[in-house]
Amino acid sequence: MTTPQKLSILLVDDEQRFRQGLRSLLSFYSESNSLLLEIVGEAASPEQALQLALKEHPNLILLDMELAGGDGISVLLNLKKNSYNGKVLVLSAHQEDDWIFRAMQVGASGYVYKNRLATQLCEAITTVIKSEIYLPLEVASGFFRHFQAYSESCLQASQKLHLTEREQEVLHWLTEGSSNEEIAKHLYVTVATVKAHLTSIFEKLKVTSRTQAIVTALKLGLIQVS
């Protein structure tokens, strides 16, 4: 007899009733499946989610896209920034193509509509913990529709703004959270050169800060989060 695989899970949703329903569903899976699911925490806001994720290091985070005081995208970005190495499965009522695409773009391993949980959650969990992507047909269709539009807008934005290859490299490292000094080391240039490139980038993007530059570049598809 094989020993059930133990899997620690963090629930992130700002509706307590929904979290209670998830608990019941996960308990049912534990009793009828080869997975031993242990809920190690619950969070209702991006801040709580990040704090618990870094404290408990769960194997899997079940993440809602709309949270008190923020959204799931900010959670995914901060998890990446803090080198979280578990998996994130999005459970969302949002069925818009752009929500799906952005979630997958910034690190989600799968996306499930909340009204499909009863039939898809177990398969989704077993899929993502094997380091595979879970996108059921109705979700995948929306993802690829937006991917096609994204690719076109990315090309158009790049051509319109005329970012140089070096400016694109600076923008990439900026998104990774690198300081001017760190960018200079990565690109083997001086800090003064990095500042000059940033000034040019800010002017082309019509922004005044590093944060605005990152957000604008992501929206325009100029950079991707690895």
C-alpha cells in the first residue's frame, strides 16, 4: 500500500464562506484520494497571503484574483520577487481573457473558474503539483485569444516606442527589481549610463518613476515576467 502524498495548502480568498467550502471540498479529496491535503493557513488580503506563504512555505496556494485591498496579480508578483518555489492555482470568478492571461503571465500554474470547482479542482491540483499547467478547454480558449492580441500589441508598441536593444535590457532588469548599480553590473556599463537609459525609457513611456515604468511596460507587452 502506497503512502498518500502529503501536500500543504494555503487558501487565499477574501470570502470566509468560500474558504469554508474549499475546506470541505479538500477534506473530501483527502478522504477519497491518494493525496493527503493539509491546510496550513488562510488569507484574505495580499499582505496576509505573502506573509503566510513566506512563513509556511506551502506546496500549493489556491488564489482568488479579487482580494480585500488588492488582487491576485500583486500576490503572484510578490511571490516571484521573494523566490516562492511552490505552485499557485488560481480559483476565480473572473472569466475575462485578460485576467486569465495576466495570471498565467506572472506565474500561475493553472486557472479554474469558481463555478467549475466541484468537477475540476481535484484534477487541477494533481496536475499542477506535477509541475504541469492546468488550463481546461474553456480557460485555454480565452488564454490563447488574449495571447494572439498580446503578441500583436507587443509588436506594435515596440515599433511605436522605438526602444533600443539596450533600453529593453535595462527595462528587463528593472522589472527584476535590480538597482541601478546591479543593472550596471549585469550589462557591464557604468551607473551613469544606466541612468541615461532610464531617463530615455521614462520619456518614451511617459512615466516619472520606476514603478510606473514597470506597470506601463507590462501593460504594453514590452516585457514578460519569467
